[in-house]
Amino acid sequence: MPAKTYIETSSEKMKEILRMFGISCRGTGGMLLDRLSFTLGSGEILGILGSPSEERRAIGRVLTGQIQPEDGTLYIHEQPEAFPDVRTAQEKRIFHISPDSRLMNHMDLAENLCLIRPSSLVPHSERVWVKRKNIHLLCEEYLEECGVEADPYAYPDEYSRGEQYTFLVMKAMMCGAETVVLDSIGQPFLHAVMEHRDLIEHMRKAEGAMILIDSHIEELMYRCDRIYTFREGRMSGSLFRDEYSRSLLMEMML
């Protein structure tokens, strides 16, 4: 059996769970991604820093099977994979949260988290097991476990947009997602999610990981173990936390 690949920092090793290598794809206006490469480690909070653009949006869309690359390879746990559609990406435990992601407003929080769950992530036997009579108790237990204060009987519109994104992250974790991509949701909402430190720690202990795609340097510097800078369709550099410098990140991004 081949040795596992690890991402080394000055203080620790992280087992590699995802790698994009040489990914290229085109849109109607030309090249979106140009030989894009990056890695993600188990338990890692990874930032991708770049100005909002169609090119930057393509990263999450390739990761989740919404668009297909013309060249390059995506590896999950060192195995080459292809994502022809969103369902296939979810089967590999990748959950994408974007500005378009929503909870169902006509359903309460427990119903959203426990009943509306992708069949590609949750086995049929488990979906049968989660019955309406126990979902509020199940939701309450998971909220407590993740350190999130909320009422399982409340409806999404009773909470701020930032809290709704937090519930979407919880839902991803309840469905067994290994990689959660928070894609361009906006700095105030990203801040609200990441302030739930017990939730983030719960994800780390489960050896999951998060990718935060944003343009707000200070927020990513504060939250992320490592930051890649994105420019003109490819990664222009990367820094670990103990190497962070705002001026250097600005220079790498621009």
C-alpha cells in the first residue's frame, strides 16, 4: 500500500484529503482556470483569496461537478476522481455552500436539518430511520454537540442570514460531508459562521476540512491555517499561518 501524502507545516502534519492538479477550463468569455493546483489537508481551514470574478467562482463549481475541466486531475484521498455532476461530488462528501444556498422557509430547523438531506450523502436506511417524531430531539442534541444555540422548532427566517449559513454547515456535517466549501458568501456572513468555534472544532475532530473562498484578507488571515492567493485563473502563491503578511498577500493577489 502506498504511503499517505501529508502536508507539512512548521508545527504539524496534515493528511492530504483533496488535491486539484493542473485544472483548466473555459467559459464563454475565455479561460476560467489555467492549470490550477492546490491541496487540502484533514482538519484544515484553507483560504482561497482573490477578487470576485467568474474565474474565482469556477473553483467551487469544478469541485462540486457543476462544470467539467478540460484538463487536469482532481484527487480525493490520492485517488483520481471525475465529477460529472453535483450528485457524484456529494458522494465523495464535498458540500458546496454559495450565496444561492438556502434553507426551506416553510419548514422548521429540525425538518431542514434532518429531513431534507441529499440521498447521495445519506444512506436510505438512515433516511428511513430519521422519523418525524424524533427529528426535533435529534436536532437539539446535535445543536448542543456543536455549541450552536437555536430552537429546533423555529423557522429559518427567524434567524439572521449568517446564522442560516451556520445551519447549512451543520447540515453538511450531519450528512457526513468531509469537505465544506464556503464559496463567496460575503465577509459578514463568513464571520458569523466561523465565530461558532465549537462547531469548527467539531468538524476538525471529525477530520473534516473547510475551504473559504473570499476577498477579505483580514478575515481569512484570522480564520485560516493556510491561504492560497488566486489571480488570473491560477494560484499565484500560498502562505501558512506563521508566514502571514497582509502586504505580501496583497502583492501575491494583485
